[in-house]
Amino acid sequence: MPAAATSALTVRVLLFASYADTLGFESIELSFEPPASVGDALDRLRALPGGERLPPRPLCALNLTHVRPDASLSSGDELAILPPLAGG
């Protein structure tokens, strides 16, 4: 019996402020073979030109909820990568 085919999952990644400036875009769609995590998305971003300047553990929000890099991704998710927030 053939193995069940797995379909790639696609997530939309949003970059804000200095991260958007560093990478040169505000959003990108990334596709992964499941399972995939926020950390996998960060690794993919770091492989792009300028991505090496992302910090080791940036603030991440998955579907408007703060998450750690080990959080699982699902197709259709929206992942926001946020620079440090400062009060004023």
C-alpha cells in the first residue's frame, strides 16, 4: 500500500520595523513539509540576504498570540516577527 502523500503547508510571515528594513520586505509566504515550527520559519528567514542579522530569539506572534520557536505551524497561519518593544 503506498504511503499517504503529505502536502506542503504555507504560512504568511510578517516583518515589522527594523526587521522589514533588514530583509527588504514586510511580508513573505513560506512553504514547508509538515511538521514545521516557528523555529523552522526563523531558520528560513535567516538563510535570506540580511537574515543573519535577526536576533537568536526574536519576539514572535502566531495568529496574534505570542509563541516560542518550538510552536507548531499549520497551513494558513500568520506569523509576525516583532522587534523589541520599548516603552516611553
